[in-house]
Amino acid sequence: MGIRPRNRPPVTSMHGQFALRARRVAIAAAASSLSFSPAWSAAQRHAPLGPSAGTLEARSRAFLVAVDSEDPEAIVAFLPSSGDFTYVHTQHRRGGNRVGIWRFPAAEKLKAVQFQAPLWGVFEYVVEGQTLGLLRFQVMHRGTSWRRAYGTRFVPRGAPASSAAFVEWRREGDRWVVSTFGDESVAGLPLPSWITTSRDDDG
């Protein structure tokens, strides 16, 4: 399928559109320190990256380059072909963070990222009404060379391992696929420093 023009009408409520058979498994209000993180042990978090590290680093960058391209078919090529994949969104608010977690069946991955589908706003830069902090916005400002924090978790350079913006991978046969990815938004709070800093990594 071809890439649609980018001068599309803004999505007025991204979360109001998460009805495409996405199974909403958790919505939590918590203290401002709350973030989504897998249950890795301390030993796993500090373990060596291993001989396959370079391969996964290259795969991570290729995925973020696909996100930067805003090409739905290029993006879904990195999503699994079986099972589910998970999207985590953290809303930073004055009263504390709110974390939403959605799971999508792999069979509907292309449908999920198409125009005005649930994940469209996550992967598409909307000229008017852009939500600051979504994954496409993160890549636009923070580049495509994210660092491997631990395990198969990647976060933007300079961000902590617990960053709300992250990509995690799993093996599917002989290839790495995205298992979980996350981003964030800010409501009524000062903008984080990475938004006001120029992208400088890789183009």
C-alpha cells in the first residue's frame, strides 16, 4: 500500500480510538515515579549484553529509522507475526502519572497503524494537534540511536533504563521482533529538556 499524504486531519483524541480489538489490560494512577518496566532481576539488569548485542542494536536502529519514515508497512515489518504486541503510554500529570497498557493481536498489526487507527498517532507526526512525547515525536527529537539499557530494552540516549519511552524485543524464529514499546505525554507540566534540545545523533 502507498503512503498517505502527511497533511491529514489531526486525531482529536488518540485514546478514544483504542477500540480496534485492543485488549486494555491495565490503567493505573500512581505517584509521579511510576513507570512501566519488565520484571528483570538486578542480576539481569547488570548482566553483560552478550555476543548478539551488535545485531540487536542494528535491529533497534532499523526499527526507529522505519518509525522516522512514517511508512506503515516498514514499521509493521518489525512487529511480530504471531501472538500479541504491547503498547504502553504514560501520561505525566500534576497529580501523578497515569499508565495505560494495550495489547494488539499480531494478525491486526497493519490495521492498527493505518490512518486514524489506534496506533496511527503514535507513529505519525500530526502537523496540527501533535501530542508531545509519542514515539514518532521521540524519534524526531531524540534520534534513532537508542541505547541498550538491559536485557532487550532500548531507551533514548541519556534517558534512564526506566524511561517511559522504550522499545523491547523478543525472538520470533530466527529474527528479533518488537514485543513492547512505550511513549509518553505531558499535561500541564513544564516540557522536559529533551524536547527543547536539538536532535544531534544520526539524522
